[in-house]
Amino acid sequence: MRRWTPIALAAMLGAAGLPATTEAQPRPPLSEVAEIHDGLLAVGIADEIRNKCSGISARMISAFSYLNRLKGQARALGYSDKEIESYVTSKSEKRKMRAEGEAWLQARGATPGVAEGYCRVGREEIARGSRIGLLLREN
């Protein structure tokens, strides 16, 4: 059996500490990760519906559970808690998300200031069992 000399062993251990030759792919901003963005958009739309329609309320435990799953997905994709927190508290991202949610609601027939449109959309989403509908319930 061949004996390893201290120099050979040191050289092997040193090589193990060298950086890999392939570089890690840069991650896109969280706003561009569809599963995270779309999930947060669904939560925002559901929240808007429940705030505008007195006949519909939130499934709060489902909503918190879903938000925790989204955070877990972001972590699994390699995003840090700091990056996640920065994204969800960003005022500019909130403005973009609100505009996208309002456009989605208006495309579905909800008119700002008219509760019935929000109620109708909410009932439709509940009946469809969509991600938005799963976060809501009729009172």
C-alpha cells in the first residue's frame, strides 16, 4: 500500500479548497420569479377583494400558511431572509404589485369604488377554487 507523504496530503487538501471552475448562475430578482411573484399577487388580490366586499372574508390561517410556503420556496431557491424581506417590503415593488392587481381586477369587471364587482369576482374565484379563491370565503 502506498503511503501518503505530508506534502502530497497537504497539496490534496489545498486543492479541495480552491473555487470550483464553474460559476454559479446569478439568480433573477424575486420580482421575476413567477411562482413567488404570482403567489404574492394572488394574496394581494384576495386581500383587496375581502377589503372591498363585506360579504367575503379571508381564510387567515390559509393565507399565513401560504405566505410561509412562498417564503420557504424562495429560501429553497437560494434567497436569503434579508433578500426576501427587502422584496416584500419594497415600496416600489408594492406599487407595481398594486397596479398589476388593480388591472387584473378591472379586467375581470371590478370597478374601483363599487363593492359588487369585487364581490362577484371573489365569488367566482371561490367557486373556481383558484389560488385567490382558496384564500377567501363567503360570510
